[in-house]
Amino acid sequence: MDAMERRVFLKGASMGMLTFTTGGVGILMTPGEARARAVPFRMLSGEEAETLEALGETLLPGAREAGVAHFIDQQVSVTPGEALLEARIVNVKPPFINFYRAAISGVDKASTARSGKRFAALSAAEQRDFIDQLRQNKIDGWQGPPTGLVYFVLRSDAVDVVYGTMEGYESLGVPYLAHIAPDKRW
């Protein structure tokens, strides 16, 4: 990567922008913009993305609109060393898509066993109850990665996509480093 590309990448990353492919062209945009533009998923199926959006929104309101499914999809498509996913931080074995698919499958199987409906089809109250049970490891017959790990990783990813941008920091009343010293190299 030459110096100019690196500068553009770093500026985009500080604004929460990632490269999404649409029409065969890589475009720098936020996950929320990718969602609003209906950028096709690279790795996730439509049902997987729908479940991830419902999970993200239940774990942290605003995650759906912020593009949590597009964020995860884009991040599982890059090399593991470049991924910004919580799964990487907690040493989930790459490829990370395997963890997310197993987590989504576990959630949907458990939800269907409990209610006859996939997680995304549950009411908001039913989704919150399910997540509470998941967090406490109280899902009977769970088939997937450890429930505590699923909860932690998905919630952390939702937090990152909602609050890991300049706008997210501002919404919390936290000054973003780029605003404090835009010309400072740390």
C-alpha cells in the first residue's frame, strides 16, 4: 500500500468506513451506508444477515441501522489479521465466518425449538428474553459455540459498529481523538 492509499484508508477507518464491493467496484462507506444502499453480502446468506441484524438490535438498539450485519460480513471477508471483529481479539480460530455461522445456527435452532420461529421472527420481548437466557447459559439443548462467548462477541461487535465511529463517540459525549488533534501522529 503506498503512502496515499494508506492515508485515505486511515482517514476512512477513523470515520468508521470500510471497503464494500458494489457492482464489482470497491467503495469506501460505513456499514450503515452499505445497509442503506443494500450492498450485497459477500459471505452471509440473507437469513443469516437477518438473524445477525435482529441479534445486534436486541443486544444494542441502533445496531441494525448502523449496519451490524454488513460490518460482520465485510470483516469475515478480509484476511484474519486485518479483521476488526471481537472474535479475533478473543482468539477465535479463523476463518471467523465459521464462528458466526455456528452462532447464528445455534440461535435459530434454539429459537425454533422454543417457539417454532427463527430468532428474527420473534417479537421484541421474546428476543430480549431469549438473549437474557443466552447470556445466562440457560438455553436447553444449545448447539453452538459457548453461549457466553456468543453473547460477548456479538454484543462487542454491535458496540463497535454503533459507537466505534466519530459520530458514535459524539453521541456518548466523548471527544474523538481525531477531533482533539487531527494533525497529531500518535
